[in-house]
Amino acid sequence: MWSGEMCVDMSKKLISERLDSIRKKYGELLDLKQVADFYKYPSVQAVRKAHQRGTLPVALHRFPRKSGYFAKAEDVARSVDRMISTSNN
């Protein structure tokens, strides 16, 4: 296996570990309070404002028969990976 493949495999493994950790703590969907906690926003209102401005690092979704907005655990894990890869460049 050449180094490029090793990097991809390592990245997938780290995303998988992050995702497992996020799912254990928050479940499959994070509500706005959990999003605020995960990303260290001071409040749910700050999360809403970041979402309105387009600066929230993760997409929020609405689901039938659920009130409010939610972030998918997988999206949260991928956003962390993007932040890390951006900071390493």
C-alpha cells in the first residue's frame, strides 16, 4: 500500500472513531443545544445566528414529526475532519 492510500485509510478510521464517539455522547441526531455544546457555542441562540449567517460548520436539517433543527452525527464528524485538514494546510 502506498502512502496516499494509507492516508485515506487513516482518515476514514479517524472519522469513524469520531463518529462513534459523537454517537455515544449525543446519538444519531444532535439538537441545537447539543450542537452548541459540541462546537462550544455560548448558547442555542448563537447556533441559530451562525446558521442564519452561514457560518455554522455543519448543516442543520428539519425532519417530519420532529420540531426544530438537527445536525446529523455523521455531518458533525466530517466537519471536524474538514477543520483539522484545513488547519494542517
